[in-house]
Amino acid sequence: MRLLSTKILNEEQRARLEAAGYQVTHYDSLSIELLAFEIPEQAEHCIFSSQNAAKAFINNDSVIKQRSVYCVGEKAALLLEENGQKVIEIGQNAADLAQKIIKNHKNVSFYYFSGNLRRPEMPQLLAQNQVVFHEVPAYETRLNYPEFDLDFETILYFSPTGVQSYHNKNNNTNYTAICIGETTRAEALAFTSHTATALHTTVDGVLDAALQHLEKA
């Protein structure tokens, strides 16, 4: 079964899929540029839209000061925790994290570190519920648009923009989309009715879901 990953896999990850019977092709759907910015001294409570936002924050944090952080995704949370930050909340996606903040931390003022293609759910929900936040552009995302001369039975998606990257120049809709989360799955459903969602919002979580799909095929 032919599989496409919209993220470059390491040798161990690729070997897992190939050992199970997949023919693997992979590429990076996104190019990321981390931005330079100043972290305000008063930024005690910080929201991170992704692991890339966390990386940008760490790159610009010349003097490590422990802050209370709220993250979309387990990878972002782990990276920040490893760099001396206190993880308060983790959301499976932006809407999930926003709901946790609204429920448990509504009276706190936040700094929100995000990318240029971030989804609108977080700022919309926070604003609608009178949560004060200041948005800081942390990185820029550029989509890559490859064109493939063969179709794939399975495609691994790690973000909604990964779906957009693939379908910009490829018309294949007869495949199963293995998605890192529900927001990504919602994007994939515009192109295919066959989807599965990872139990964990990590690369390995997506691989696990792909292997389970192959067992059922």
C-alpha cells in the first residue's frame, strides 16, 4: 500500500511503516522561519499555538524565567517544560485549549505566541469570552506544493496546512487520511470521506494510527 507523509520522517519512523508493508514517500509540506521578537517582562502567562511557537520563544528567551504556559499539543508542552517553563494546560487543538483557559483561567492576562497561518478559533473564543490577550507573531509558515505522478492509498497529515499543501496540485480523493487531530481531520474531510485520527497529537501517534489502519485494511 502506497503511503505519503506530509512531514519528513526519520529512519526509525520510516522503517516502522515499511516493516508493516507500506511503500513510503515523504516530504515537508511546510517551511518554517522562526522570527526574532522581544518577550515582555510582564508576560507571566503565555499561550503557544504549536511546537514552532515554542521553539521561537525559546530562541528569543535570553534570560530563562519561569512562566506559566498553555500549549496546543504535547510536543510544545514537553519542549517548554524541558526549558524551565511551568505547563498549566495542554489542548488537543486551539479550540480545546481556549475552552480550558476560559473555564479555568478567565481572569488572567495572556501573551499568545503564534504563526502567520494560525487558525482563528483561539483568538475568537478568547475575545468572545472577554479574556485579555496580546498576540505576538513568533514564526512564519510557507506552504510547499509538490505534484505527484502517482496516487496514494494513505496520506499522513500533521496540520490543516498539510492538507492544503497536498491538494493544491493533486486531485486524488480515493485515499484514507490519517490525521494528527480533529482540526486537521475536518480539513481532510473536504477532500476524502475516509479518515482516522491519532489518539496522541505526536508524529508517533499518527504512525500508530496508520499501522492500525493497515491491520484493518
